Amino acid sequence: MRAVVTGGAGFLGSHLCDRLIAEGWDVLALDNQVTGVDSNVAHLLKHPKFRILRADVSNYIDVPGPVDYVLHFASPASPVDYLKMPIPTLKVGALGTHNALGLARAKNAKFFLASTSECYGDPEISPQHEEYWGHVNPIGPRGVYDEAKRYAEAMTMAYHRFHKMDTHIVRIFNTYGPRMRLNDGRALPNFVFQALSGMPLTVYGDGKQTRSFCYVADLIEGIYRLMMSDEHLPVNIGNPQEITIFEFAERIRKYFENAPPIIFKQLPQDDPKQRCPDISKAKRILKWEPKVGLEEGLKLTLSYFKDVFKKE
Ligand code: UDP
């Protein structure tokens, strides 16, 4: 089996490449290195079944040879990144998805879309189940990511229904773990970087907004099961253990002696007030649920970040 993974040098893309290689697949990763980094796949470069090409999937893509699966994971995914790169974010969600679907269709391959809980926007219900249509501001600063992913889902379903393609859509909730960039601007890397540098931890707003953090190994397991399933409609994958951002910052401070204090900063526009996945569908059809708790996941992630910090 041969897979093409777009965004293969990114945080999630590289973990997915690891999993596919471990399952015996041939993997071709495509990445334009905008947010992905070579070091995420450095350990795979000598593997005979792994290759990586520098390519921007927002432009036409072609790949020689047969392909069984195209997995579209390319996109900036941190609010700070997509605010810095609004147009590339829109393009990779829209044109990149179209190109990746086109490649899958040309190769008679299956297709997998990495979608997001951002499709639910600032949700009016909690937890969020897959039938909820969401509450997204199309013209707000997050619209560039949210609407691109919503378009990507619509495009994927159109290819499934019209071209009868075998497609899958995962809605990924907040995920953390080794290979997140320490400077990607998200809550966990920010808090850890700040704690390591002795700077105050910046909680935005009053910190009462919630998120639910899933450890990357659990997420990849859910994704692999969905890849192999015959479900075509979106499936939430995430950890339903919900926590306020203030509590989350406190949890991270506990791992540091003489941890710096918490300070409050302005809440970014349209920042969702709550986010928690309803994972009953994943439990039912994939027999999947997360296994790694926050305590264990944070330990693994902090030890990675401490090493990276030392080297930088
Ligand atoms: N956040 C924070 N301090 C930071 C970075 C983020 O309080 O230094 C908050 C952010 O406003 C949001 C939550 O943490 O409410 C999660 O933000 P993140 O950027 O990790 O991802 P999001 O879930 O918003 O996509």
C-alpha cells in the first residue's frame, strides 16, 4: 500500500507518517515547510519506504506511480499561524483540498481529510456532536481557517457523492504532544515556553474558556481506525476531558519549580468559549476512545519541549 501525506513534515502529518511506516506502508510526504519542519521526519529519511518532497499542494500536484490513499493534512493549524498567513491558509484548505482530491481521483485512491473542531466555530452547544452545523463568523480573523475547512468538507462530500470516491473526514479537536513547535503560539507551547524562559504565563481573557486536549498518540490511533473504516461522514476525534484555560496554565506551572506567575491578556476576537468533543460516534463505530490522560501526556510533552529548549 502506498500513501501520499500532504503536510507530512507537520506535527500531525509526521506522526501519521510514522504510523503508516510502522504498518508497512510506502509513504510519500509532501510539505512546503511553511509550518512543517524537516526535523519532524529526520528519523524517517533513511527508511527505504519513506520519501519527502517539497511541494505546495495549493498548486497542481502530480505524483509518479500508483497511490492507494491520499491523506490531506497540510494547513497552518495554530490561530497565530493562520492569522499571519490568511491567504495561504484559505488556499490550502480550498485549492489544496481540491488538488489532493484530484490526485486521489486520478489514482483511483481513497481520500482522507484532516478537518477540525473549528467547523463548529464558537459553539452554542456542548459537547459538540457531528450533526451540529456550527456557529462560525465567516469574516472574522478565524474565518480563514474555519471556512476553508468547511469548504474542504463540502468538497470532499461532493467528490464522495458525485464521483463515488471512498472518502473520510476527521474533525480533530485540540491535540498536543512532541513535535508541536515551541513558537507556534498555541496555549500549550506558549505556556511551556514561558515557564521555561521564566516569563509570566499569558492567559487570554478571564481564562474561563474551555478546551479538551488529546494526546497525539490517541489521535493517530483514532485516525488510523477511521482510515480503515467505511464511514464517510465526519467523525470527531478528541479527548472529552474538558478544562478551563486558567486551570490548564496552573497544571503546567506545577511541573516547574519557582514557576512564573499567570498574567491576563486580551482575548482574541471570536475565541471559542467552550470546546469539548462528543465522541460517542467514534466509540460506537471505531471502538476508539483516548487512553492517555492529561498527567501522562503532559509529562511526555514537557520532556520533549525541555530537550528542544536546551538545543535552541
Ligand atoms: N490561549 C491563552 N494564552 C496563550 C495562548 C492561547 O490563554 O498564550 C488561549 C486561547 O485564547 C484559547 C485557548 O487558549 O482560548 C486555546 O488556544 P489555542 O491557540 O491553543 O487553540 P484554539 O483552541 O483556540 O484553536
